Amino acid sequence: MHEAEKFFSNRECKYFPCHKGVDPEDFNCMFCYCPLYHLKEKCGGDFLMKDGVKSCINCTRPHIADNHDEIIQTLRDQKN
């Protein structure tokens, strides 16, 4: 996969940027909905539990372009 295929920034989204802590110039929207959410506490992100529901409001892991390959590898590992 080429580097250009690992980054997408949707500046026209009304929620952009949807998380604080990532420079808007580097904010990656490729994983708008976190593909690791289903891993619950094993996702590796900075999540909170609110009334039994996982909240990812403080997590920037999928929105940092350099994390793309690691997230894809985590998903591949889950299939095995």
C-alpha cells in the first residue's frame, strides 16, 4: 500500500477534527469509525467506560497517520 492510500483528511466534515490532541494538518480520517472498537479493552486506545458503554472521545490512535500499518496488523492478527 502506498503512503498516499493511508491518509485521508475530510476537512468538510462538520465534526472535523472530531478529537482534540492531533494537529488538524495531520488528522487522519481514514478510520472515521474505529475498526478496533470491537476489541473492547484490548483495542490499545485511550477509552473510557461510561455506564457500561465504551467511549473513545479521548482516543486519537486511529487518527494518527503513522498508526495505520499497526492498526491493520492488529486487525489481521484478530483473524487468526
